[in-house]
Amino acid sequence: MRYIEPHAHMVSRTTDDYEAMITAGCAAVCEPAFWAGFDRSGVQGFYDYFCQLTDYEPKRAAKYALPHFCWLCINPKESEDMVLADEVLSIIPYFLDRPTVLGIGEIGLNKNTRNELKVLERHIDLAAKHDQLILVHTPHLEDKLKGTKLIVDALKADSRIKPERVIIDHVEEHTVDLVLDAGFWAGITLYPESKVNAARAVDIIEHADVHRIWMNSACDWGHSVPLAVPRAAAELRKRGHSAEAIDGLIFGNPQRFLGQSPRFKTA
């Protein structure tokens, strides 16, 4: 089995996870910028974090022959401070020419506030100006449908944005069609206690257009599973899906989306 892990927060994981992922067939891992578990106090913290994502973490993954790529942004959980957000946005272009940067992400909404929406729009503008791929975080639970609609509207409002170069992540049963019908890619996040488990993910896949869907673990410092994608592949196999179809979903689809960046390569 081969697969791509398109959304994992590896700075919070141990090297045992890298070893397990490569053993399971992982051909590349992609890491969106995320919340650190606490609000950073200033732009210097983000500068150091972006250095970690673009320099240190690829070297750590390379020890296990695993290509590591990243996305850059200020996460929506820290978007209420508009002054800080503008300072962070101002330093992102400095990192965009680094060889493992794929685009802007994971941007989006957390609580669907006005400030979060303003910062989302500024990220979209930044991505458009620099012709970057976009990875979007949708809010959790009862805020998800409203937030997804706001995100789709914000993206469609900018005529420079090409939907096929945007993936909207953390979709669920009630948001997947909204995303796909608008022409965007959809990401299904596999969590043991929240978001979507393997059985629900396969249910979604069996009732949706799978050509613009990927699955990811979004593993971080919380209760999460770095091998969630191959475990979901096992669920697909158990339900009778062919090896070719499974390979197309867990390797081919993310490769097609991420391959829009000339920097993306697999092991």
C-alpha cells in the first residue's frame, strides 16, 4: 500500500510516528501551519515557527526517507488580534520561495467572527497575489455548516481564485456536497473521537464524487492517529473496494491536487 498524508502536524509528533508512517507506505507528508496549543505573543514566534516548518522539520523527516512539505498562515484561532495577524501576513512572503512550501494554509474560520473572516479574506488575497495553493480549515460541530458557507462565499468572491487549486478540509456529511458542488476539493479528517471516523468517511466516499476528495489524519498533540489514512484504507478494502480504487483515493487524489505545485514530490 502507498499513500500520502496531506495534513499532519508533525512538529507535535515523535520520530516514532515518522518511522511508523514510512513503514505503512507513506510517500509524503504535508504540514499546514497551525495553532501551537496556546496563543503566540508576537510575530517573532511565528517567524520561528515558519523556520521550523520550512527548515528543521523537513530535515527530521528526511532521516526516515519521508518527504515533508508545509503550508503557511496565521491560524484562525489566533485571528482575533488584527494587529498581530497583519504582522504575520507581512512576513509570509519571505518564506514562500522555500523549496518545501506548497501554499497558504490552514486558513479559515474557528468561531465565524468578523475578525476571522477579515483575516481569511487577507489570506485569500495573499494567495492570489503569489499564485499559491490554498488549504482551508472549517470550524467544528454546530458552526461547521455556517462557517463552510462563509468560506465558500469568500473564496468565490475573489475572481482570481481557481476552485481546483483550493481544498476545503474537515468536511462532513452535511458539508461535502456544498464544497464539491462549488468546484473545490474536499478533505475528510479522520479522528478517533471527533470529526469523522473511518466508517463514516467511507460512507461519505460511497455517496460523493470521489475525484476531488482526500483523507487525512490531521494528527497533532491531542488524541489523534498518524496512521488514520491506511486504517481507513483497510475499511475500504473490507467493504469490497478494489486495490486500484483505494490507491486512487489515498495516493492518486492528493498527488493530483498537491502536484499542482511543481515543488511537490513523493518518495
